[in-house]
Amino acid sequence: MTPLRINPNRFPSGTNAHFVLICITSFMVSFWAGRSLPSPADLLPKTDWHALAYHNPVNGSGLTGVVFCGCLAIVLYLFHARGQRRAFGKTDELAEQDSLASLIKSIASRMGVRVDRLLVDRDITNGDALAFGLPKGHTILAGKRLRLMSVVAPSECQARMAHEIAHFRNGDVFYAFLSRALVQANLILIMLVIAWLLLLQPLTMVIDSYLTWSYCPPTDPLCAVLKDRHKFSDFLAIQGHRQLAAYGPLVLPGFIAVLPTALFWVLLLFLEHRSLLRVREVLADAQAAKLIGTEAMEATLSRQPRISSIWDTVWSPFSAHPRLAERLRLIEYPSDVAVPTGYRFLFLGLVYSVASQLLSSYNNSIIDIDARFGTMFMVAKPHDLGSWIAVLWDAAVFAILPFPILAALLRLNISSVASQALPSIGPLRILKSVVLIAFGVIIGDVGFPFIQFGFSLSISGHPFATSIVARATSVGRLLVVLRFALILMAVALLYWIALRSILRGQRVTNVSAIFWGIAMVSTYYVVWMIYGAGHAALINWLEAGPYFALVALLCAAVYALVAIPTVRRMSGKSQPGGTQHLAPWAYEI
């Protein structure tokens, strides 16, 4: 059996890794949008309307944006089936005795998948198919031409149906449509931010100016005489030209500062969602090839029109489907989809930097829960419950950020071990990947301020270029990046040691995704804690050095006690006679 013929769905290498990054990015976007939107008190004040004239607008809460985005995404996901059903126009239920229905049910049974509903459109030229629906409402929508193909070209029809049913088998339908709902929800939030900046915020300023202009103290004897003259139309006639002249200076700086950031988030979300869709197509091809055979799947794909041009290459990052040549290659070697590219590591470092800056700039988002927690976090007291809540929230939020990077490092090690390319891994390949991650972090540290404030600072005449160079060469920032790189390097090496045992064992059943996640997060945290304790011991050795050194030793001991049984559980018994083959479950394509 060829070592490369492994199942990429068995490892943390499928659409779940992309989905986690979309969730993290979505959290960042909604947090940023929530901060940019007004608070409810600005739009629905509980006190006298005249008091608005003496209040400055207060920014909203980042967590409010996160909650709004999450609720809207759930609603969009729950109703996605209605939109997908109309994707091909008018549809009809497919009769159970139809040959296409029999073919679909046969394939679903062989894959161990339940298909609840079969639909067919009315276009005889349509040979496409869609898989969608909620977990308890799996639906296949087929073009009418597939009914004819099920009789005259059953192998090609079988390949297309196996591909669609494989999306259910891999869980791609949930990942794809929930991630699309997250992208759509964030686009709505960003449009609300732009509408607030361009329209609603200036309107509130006009209302504030009108309330100030028309306000008359109750003790003033002229109030009774002038109250009828203080109309909004009178205010516009007298102050309208001033309000219009102030519109540009009021709106333009905020809009210039927000627009580049909004475009960056939109592009990031869109490209990552498209990357998820391309990966799920490749994984569905691998599942279909397992069922009907590699040759039949390749023959079916080869009938599609081939497009090979510069435009096709440029457009590929924005496409929902991989290029045909790439799909044909990955059918033969499906495990290659698990290998992260250098661009991927650079991209993840950029995202990590941008996300951490966004949270850090607002006191790690803890202030959104309660303003008092911001102070508790800065001056944490060991015996104060509030301080523990603040620190735990901060740790929980920032625990999410390195997860895609950890998954990519784990995938790099898995792909090398699974392909038995032992000489190609080693510390050097890990070091190259970590260097790319660190370089991405530096780009994010330098580039995000430019994206966020560059245009406005350039217009105002500030020496922005000088500050960018100073930030890029800051010794403090470079030391922080170096620390992060060293931690990742140590984590990746621990992965390598553990994976050799896991993938060379005799375990028959698949390793659950929760075990991979626990292994990733626990390894990262123990390395981070040991480094932190050792660093604190070096800085403050005279007063608390032995204490921090003891903490580091205890962390290492606890991890060893947990890691050894976990690795044994994930690997099963060791294979007799060395490391010639992978564990049996790794080969199930």
C-alpha cells in the first residue's frame, strides 16, 4: 500500500481548520464593528432628550457586535436551505422509483450517510448537483440532465452524486454554510458601521445641535414666548449652512480611517471562506474516489472544460473550486491537501498579529464586560475574585488566536510523518515555517497601523513613514516576536516527538478531533507557561526566582503525566518490528 494514500479527513487538516480561522476572524470583525457602532444609550436615551445636547457620543461595545453577529449568523444558517432550493429555479420532488433516486440512495447507504430529501429542477441541460440542508434535513438538488445520465452514463452520474454525498460524509455542508452565514453577518455589520459614519452619526450631531439651539431654561420668562419659534425648520433655515459645512470635516476622517480596515477584513473573510470551499471540494473528491475508484473519478473530471490562462491563475484564490489540474492531482494524492504552504504560515502570522493588536488596543476586551475589570486586569490581586475573572477572560480570548497556527504546525508534522519523509522534516523545516510565521507577525505589526490610520495620518501631514520604520525595527517588538517564535518552535518539536508514536501505533479506530485539539492547546500552554515562569525567574531571581523555577518544573511534570497517557491512548500498542507502516486508521480514504 502506498504510504501517501492516507485519509486527510482523519487528521486536523480538512475544512475544520479553515472554519476555526473564519470563526476567529469573524470574532475580530464583529468586535471591531461593535466598537465602531454607537451604544444603545446613544440611540435610546432613558433621560431627558435635552440632555443629549451635553453628552458626547460613546462608542459601543465589542461584545455587543459579537453577539449580534452570532445571532444573525445562526438565523442565516437556519434559512440557507430555502435559498439553495431556488438555486436552479423551480424544483420538483424526485420520485422514489426514479433511477436517479435509486442511485443516490445506494451511494448514500454505502457511505453511511442519510439523505432526507431529493429534488430535481426542470432544466434538461443542467447536469450539476447541490448538497445542502440542516443536520436533520440533508437535501440533494440535482439537475434534470442527471436523470438521463443515470441511464445512459451511470458511471459519470455515480461520480457526481458520490461527490455531493461525500460533502455530508465529511461534514462539509455544516462548515460551508455556517461559515458563509458568518461572512454575510459580518458584511451586514460593516455596512451598518459605514451607514453610521456617513448618515446616522451626522444626523445625531444635527439633533444635538438643534436641542442645544432650542433649549430654553424653565426659569427664563421668554421661554413661553419663544417656544413656538424653536422649530426644526427654523433651525435648518438659520444653522443649516453651518451644519452642511461641518459634514465633511466630521465624516471624512472617520470614514478614511474605517474604510481601509473594513476592506481588509472583508477581503480576509472572503478569501478564507473560498479557501475552505476549495478544500472541501478536494476532500469530497477523495471520498468519492474511494467509493467508485480513482479512474472513474478522474475520467468524470476530465470531461469538464479545461481553462488554463493567466486570468485563471490570478482568479484561483477567489474561486470556490480548485483548478481542474489541481483536482486531478489531489485525487491521486489526497494527503497533499494537508500540507500547508509557506504562504499559509505567512498568512497565519499576519492574522495573529492583527487580531492580537485589535484586542490589546481595547484592554484585551475585558472592559466590555465591566469597566472595573479593566483596572482589575492591570493590577491583578491574587486574593481578589474579580481579578481572577478578568485574567481568565483574557486568557480564554487569547487562547483562540494561536489555534490555526498550531493546527498548521501539526499538519506540517503529520504530512511529513505520514509520507514517511523523515529526512524532510527535522528542525530545519519547522524552523522555516516558524520564521515565516514570525515574518507575518512583523508585517501585521507594521501594516495594520498603516491600514487603519495611514491615510488619515498622511492627509494630516504626520511623519507616518518614520513611525512605521521605527515600529518595524523596535527592539521590544522584535523580542516579543522572537519569544513567540521560540514557543512555536518548541511546540512543533514536541508535536514531532508525539506524532511518531501516534502514527506508528496499531490503533484501529480513528482519533477523535477533540484529542487532536487537546493535544495542540495543552502543548502550547505548557510551553508558554514554562517559558513565562523561566523568564520571570531570570528577571526577578533574588525575590521570587526559586518560586518561578518551581512553577516551571511543576508545569513540565504535570504535562508529562498527562501527555504520556494521552499519546498512548491516541496510538494504541506499538507496531512490532519498527516503523515501516502507519497506523491502520490512517489509510482509510
